[in-house]
Amino acid sequence: MKTLFDRRKFLKTSAALAGTAAAGFSCVELASAAPIQVPTVDKLSMRVLVDQQHDQFLRGSTVNGVVHEGPGPGRSGDARNVLHNEWGLSLYLESQRDQEQRTILLDFGYTSPAIINNMGLLKVDPGKIQAMIVSHGHIDHLAAWSAFSTDTAAFFRPT
């Protein structure tokens, strides 16, 4: 059986047509964004809510003006409820500039029971969170977001 098109000839012709079309495509421009002014703050406090580990024996320290406070024992009054460690990350940020204060939740961790438990033990009030940020789309940084759309929705202030 004789084929109407030679495969090699077809591919060469297609590549030539694509190159010709691309050469004549003149509406491609480089993207640009308006410059932004990065805000400065007087004070920033970061509290680890969820991480792969919490070192309850780590003592606080100050290095180059940065104060680090250990998480403490991370237990409830009855000592049966402890900080949950898991794959993932969640940080509670408090910033201050002059008299203006902001609270931000950066990432949500992997499971909602872990972040809800740790917020309770670390005395973080979800109702004070003013903004939530997902740093990137990995599941260990955003999977527990569902906790804030269902389980703890009543704690959040209306926007």
C-alpha cells in the first residue's frame, strides 16, 4: 500500500510552517508589573503553629536583636493533649508599625486537627486573624485550609 504522505516530509513541512507562523507573530510582549513599596514594620512576631517538630526543651535566646522564645512544654493542663507535629507548616504572624497591628496566618499545615489543637494550646485566637496567606501550592502548606472554611468559621470576624 502506498502512503500519500511521507512521515519525514510531513514533519519537516509542519515545522517549517510553525516557524513561519511564529516569526510573523508580533503581538508578544514582555510582562511588566508596577513597582511596589514594601512596607516596613517595627516589630514582627512569628509563632510556629504546625511544623515537623517542636523542641519543648529549647531555651529562649537573642541573636543580633532577634528574640527567640521556645514553645514551652506544649501541654494542656491535664497533660494528655500535646502539640501535634506533622509534615507541613503553619505560622501565626503578628506585626506592628507605630500603633498599627496586624495578624496573619501564613500557611495552614497538613491536617485541620493539628492546627486547631495547636492554636488552642498556644492560645492563638482565630478570631484575631486578619489575613491568610498560602506561600505556595504544596499540600503540606494548604491542606488544613478547610478547617477555616468549616470547623472554625464561627471564630472569624466578618470582613
